[in-house]
Amino acid sequence: MSGFAAVLRKDLRLELRSGESTLALLALSMLVLVVLVFALGAARVRSVDAAAGALWVAMVFAGMLGANRALLAERDNGAIRGLLLSPLDPSTLYAAKLCAAFIFMAVAEVGAVVLMVLFFNLDFDASMARLAPILVLGAIGFSALATLLSAITGRTRGGDMLLPILAVPIFVPALIAGVKASAAALSGAPFESMGDWLKIMIAFDVLFVTAGYLLFEHVVGGD
């Protein structure tokens, strides 16, 4: 736990000093939402389906950038080799990077939700509270997947372009479940109606987190 806390504290401290990742994630989320609002013509109507879809598209793009930023500092300075040679277990390093990516993504989610409510003429009401656990599940799953894949693509040329090609198709089932559950939450549907979609998201979260925890050592072992 001390090694986990040290790596996570270091990543958060670097972000607090620079703010590069947070500002980039918020700017990207805002850009995606603005483009989709004008493309869907949803600015004048209350469209929960369009709002849910736009929100998750913004989340996916922000999540990929956040996962990349979590490992970028280590690779730029070759610090990843020092971490692997230290007594720190690689799975613990993965857990710390996953938590950092999740925090960056969660900050972007808060900003994206505020922009979604404003752009799609929604209300700040109880539906926002119902939306929170859905977004948390989505952020955990995508952060786990993107962190593992960014460790793979970071070792190749053009890794930034390769990451979305790998991450988005794998995440599609959870993405569909997240959009459906979010639309149901925003429309005021009973929580029970989202049960099947939430089960899918939980299953994918367990799968992605477990796969990352077990495979990260082998992915970065050749650095």
C-alpha cells in the first residue's frame, strides 16, 4: 500500500502543479459535446438519448487521453524502468496508474455532465444522482482497459493513434450498456429497469480490472 500511495501521490502532485491533463480532458469533452450538439440538432430540444450518447462519447475520448497521460511521464524520462527495477510489484504499479486515470476521467466527467445539462436543456434534479453510479462504473472499466492498452501502445510508434483502434471495439458492449442505462436514468425510468445494463457494466469492470492486474507485468516487462 505504501508503494501504491507513493506512485498515486506523485501522479496527482504532478497534475496539481501543471494541470495539463485535467485542462486537456475538459477541453476535449467540451469540444466533443459542442460538435455533437450541432450535429444532432439537439440544442433546442430535450433529448435524453442524444444527451446520453454525447456524454459517453466525450467520456471515451477523455478516458483515452487520461490513460495515456498517466503513463506518459514515466516513458518520457525512462522512469518506468526504474519503477520496474524497484521492489514495487508491477500489479501495484498498474493499480496506481488505474486510480490516477480514473481520477482524471472523473474530473472530466463532472465537467461533461454540467455541459451536457446546459447544452441539451436538461435539469439538475434527482436524475443526476441516479446517473452517478453509472458513470462511476463506466469510468472504472474504461480506465482499467485504457491503462493496460496504453502500456502496450506506448511501446510502439504511433501508439496514440493505435490506442483508440484497440480500446473502442473492446469497450463497445460496456459502452452500449452505459448509454442505455444513462438514457434510462435521465428519463426518470425506475432503477430496476437499468438492472440488466448495470450487470453488464459490472461484469466488464471485473473483466478489465482483473485482466489488467494479471497482464500488466507481462506487458511492461520488456521495457
